[in-house]
Amino acid sequence: MQEKRKKIIYDFICDDIYVPMKLKELAILLQVPKEQKNDLKKVMDSLEAEGKVYLSKKGKYCKGEAKRLTGIYQAHPR
């Protein structure tokens, strides 16, 4: 059941219309009852642990790839 929830939430976050949101905002938008808010937190923590989403400094969930940069770093002595 949790895997299905993770997929639904991750697909939602990957959608072009998604804007970074806090857990409370996600819960309201996804119509998660108060008693299931801890379950939503566990799903989000799991997605974060997998690197699929990350928590910004402002406490908003963003798609994971936005945080990673790949490339070659070169420095000069000056």
C-alpha cells in the first residue's frame, strides 16, 4: 500500500504544474486526514531517503534532481 502511495505522490511532484510545498500544504492538497498525516510524513521521508525528493531550506519538498549538479570542477591557484 505504501509503495502505491509513494508512486502517486512522486508522480504528482514530477508533474510540471507542481510547485514546492510544505508537508501541511501537501496534506491539504492531497486531502489527507489529520490522523493519516504521520503516514504521509513516512512516505515523504522514504522518498527523501531514496533521493527522489529533497527538503529545501524553507521546508518545502522539491523533486530530487534539482539538488544535484554533475560536471567537472576546476580551480585556479588564484
